[in-house]
Amino acid sequence: MKKLDIESEVRDLAARRDIYDAICSYMRGQDRLLPEVQRRAFHDDAFVDCGLYAGSADGFVNFAQGLLAGFKQSQHLIGQAHIQIDGNVAHGEIYFLAQHRIVEAGVDKDLFVAGRYIDRYEDRGGGWKIAKRRELIDWARTDTASDSFLKEQSALILGARGHADFSCVRAWP
């Protein structure tokens, strides 16, 4: 491999790593209800369209944080991440599966949503961030919650939202 090819390959791998980190910050910020972490994934002038909201990154983060705060819990999992890089611009199709614990008519239910993020990323000199995002929903379902396992296992350590989560405090014994 020529020196130029190796340098190009290293730049490509570093870009993919940094884009993936932005995607993970977005997801973590949503699930932990940490708006500053979610917001870090976006450029200041980013545009986001999730169907229920279309507009600025600031407006979207406020919308998403408010929506998710109404749920008991949520967890977003990243699946395939198809990323194409062209210089300082990249495009991605990111698969996700989201599980939300919601309450309907006083009954705990699990809402599952599967979809994809169609993204444009840019490195404008301050690192790779989302410049444009459209969320596509491929399927969803709602089931009555049935987590008797959690009720039977009192020794389990449960996650929390916000800065109370162990991932934020890391208060090791």
C-alpha cells in the first residue's frame, strides 16, 4: 500500500469512529435524559425531521427530551451503520430499535419502535457531527409489560435517568 493510501485509510477509519461516537452520544443523551449529551451530536445549524417534529437541533432536543421524560424508561439500540465518507461530508443509514416503557390507562406497556436514521454528517473543523437527520419508522408495536423477572430479583441494580445513573456517578464500592 502506498503512503497516501494508508493516510487515506486512517482518515476514513477515524471519521467512522467519530461519526459513530456522535451517534452514540445522541442515543445516550436520549435514554439518560441528558440534553447536553444529545445536543453534542449536532452542528449548531443542524436540521432534524422525525415526523412529529421538524426543525433545529435545539428545538428537536427539547422536543425529544420532553417526550421521553413522559415515559418511565427508554432504550435505543444501534444496529447496522452504513456510512459513506466523501471528504468532509458523509452520509449514513443507521438502523435502530427503541423500547419505551409507557403507561396507557394506568397499565404499563412496552412500545417498540424500529427504524432508521438517514443522516448527513460534516466535519467543519471541530469534529464530525450530524448536519441533517431524518428518522424513518419501519414498524412499531405495543405490548402489555410483563417483567416479573425484575420483581423477583430484588438484588438487580436498575438504571436511572439523568445524572443519577451509575454511568454518570460511577461510585464504585
